[in-house]
Amino acid sequence: MKKRVWNVALGELLNVEGIVAEDVVSRNQAVILPGGVSLPALRETRPEIVSLLLKHGITHVKVKSVPTITASEFRTALSSIVPSVAELNPLLTQIAIHQFGAIYRNIEDRTMRERGIRTMMMIASRLPREIRRTSQITLSLVGAEERERERAHIHSINVALLTGYIAQKVFPVWPAFVEACIRGGLFHDVGKAFFPQFVWEDASGMKRGGKIFPGEAKIFNCHPLLGETLLKDTDVRDLHVLGAVRSHHEKWSGNGVPDRLKGEDIPMSGRIVAVADAFENLTSRFLEGDVYRSDQAISTMIGLTNSDFDSRIVRALLSAIGLYPPGTVVLLSDQRVGIVLETKERDLLCPRVLICVDALGRRVSPFETLKIRKEGNIYIKEALDDFSKRKLEPYVPVSMSSRLG
Ligand SMILES: [Fe+2]
Ligand SMILES: [Fe+2]
């Protein structure tokens, strides 16, 4: 049987294929390299990691073999599956990201800004129907790794999608509220558009080695209020939308900003956006720290229930995406490797899985689907990787593309 975990000397680390098997920690227990990171990706994005590890006296790293399948192959396989796993129309997401760019660029120009916000509101009215149709939201979220400049916009779109998905689960017969939540999710960080570009693009000081200057945190904490003011100024009167924007950094324990509201006093739309925002932050590089797989993010969120979040909302997220959200690469108890396609409520540990690699480490061709059964003897042993966020091509408006073409 193919060896699944082996010890790799530091000098060889970036030459092997695989993923980091477990967190690599420093003497004071800080995570230097998180488990689950793909080595080919590390080679591209953080070649300096080897010297960093060396500085901490680390000589070997445990590496796991990975399934011989790429994220784009998974996407191709996904489109051929019957019955299909519905995803959100990527064009809609691309247009929304493009539109967000226009709002941020023109934030000082009132006419342009208002026009941009109104267009975005129209896009938002399309989203509830799309989200209802989308069975597995984690497969419709967008990855921002290669699109650094649009990171803030992609984050807002992902938060809106997650917010709508959760709101729909909690309030299935209140469509007006679901739509307001989506709008709140879209605009939750719009107050940041008033900050100099380097602040909102580098909100965590990531590009400066995680350094945040004392004044910056204070300025940064103003963005919920600035966002609310901006929307009011554009004639947005819906209290659920305004509440979502103003209160998305409140904490269940009462330690949040800007009003230190506690528990049930926090508007429901704000509580939902807070959960969506945290999940999206954990699974992207929007904030400092390491990127979590979706399954790690959901576990972390469960741990923060009652201190930061409304437990009812975290439970709704959990029951919507499962313990192994769609897109998670999993190792099964019989050593086969597959990718989670969908999870069903009340069946969180038993998703449908696309089997890509057999027990001997050979690629399965064509890929097969398998439904993990509660009473069956095959179960998910662990998560290996995460293909949940997809890559989107940049959007080229029609008039421009026809001129180019
Ligand atoms: Fe925010
Ligand atoms: Fe945010």
C-alpha cells in the first residue's frame, strides 16, 4: 500500500508533492506552518518558509501524500456528475466583483457611488433565487489567492452568499429578511472604502509582517459605522440591512464594536453576517494568520459559540455545510481518497463523496461517487485538503470584450 505519511528533510521540502501532515510549531507553540497546506502551493506562494523553519530549529516536516487530482480536475468532474451538484452562476459573481471595484474606486464621487450602490442592490435581488438553487454553497465561493487586488471585493461577495445561505436555513419563509441579509453581507465592509487603499487591502498589516499600528485598529473599528452612514446617505432605510452593516463586529459576549451589544440585543442580520464573515476570513487570506480548510474553520467557529457568536446561527451553518463541507478532500477508512460533493442536514457525517484515488493510491478513472452510510463500515478518517473555493476568470464587460475581440 502507498505510504501516506513520511518525514521530509527541510532541504527537500519544496521538491516533493504532498501536503503538510500536521501543524509545525515553534518552541513557544506558535504555528509556523499549518497542517493541510499543499506543498506545490507553498512552493509558489511562500518559498521563504524553508529559511523560516530553519530559524526555528526545525529539520524535518511530516508530509502526507495527496490524491493525484487538482482543483480544476475536480471542477471538470463536478460538471459531469448526475444528478448535478448545482453551483451559483459564476458570471453573476464576476459582475458583482467588478461592480464592487467601481464603488470603491469612486467612493469620493457621490453620483458615481450612488449609481454603483444601486446597481449592486439590483444584483443582490438576483441572489436569493440563485442561492436557493445552489445546493452546496461552499462550492460557489470564490478563492482570492491569485486576485490580490480584488480580495476585499471577493470577500464581500463570499460573505453575502454565506449570509444568504444561512438566513435561508434559519428563516425559510421570510424572503424579505433573507434578501436584506444578503444586502447587508454585500455591504458589511463598505465603510472600509473610505480608508486609504493600503489599509483596506492590507487590513491586518499582513504585508507588513502582521504589524498593525496603534491608530489603525481604532480607524479600522469605525468601518461598521461609516458603512451604515454611507448606506443611509444613499437612501437605504431597511433596518435589517443597516443592522447587518453596523453590528457585524458585535460579539455575543458583549465585547464587540461599535456598540458593545450583547446576545439577543444584537440585530439578527448582524449576527448572521458575523458568522459568515468569520467563516470566510478563516478560509481565506483576508486576515492575518493561516488559511483554514473549511472543516477546520467550522470546528473553530463551534469553539467560539457563545463567546463571539449566536449558537443558533453557528448550528445553522454547521447543518448547512456539514462537518466536511463540500470541496473537502477526505481520506476514507478503507484508504480511498475522495472529495465531498454534498452533505445533507441530519446526516452531517455521511456526505456523498467523489472517489478519485483507490486504496492503492491509484487514480480512479472515471471518478465514482459514493454515499457514506451511517450503518456502513466505511467512514471518513480525516480531511486532507480543501477545493471548496473556486477560481474565477476576471470579468470583462461586454462592450469592452467586443472591442477587444
Ligand atoms: Fe468588517
Ligand atoms: Fe468582513
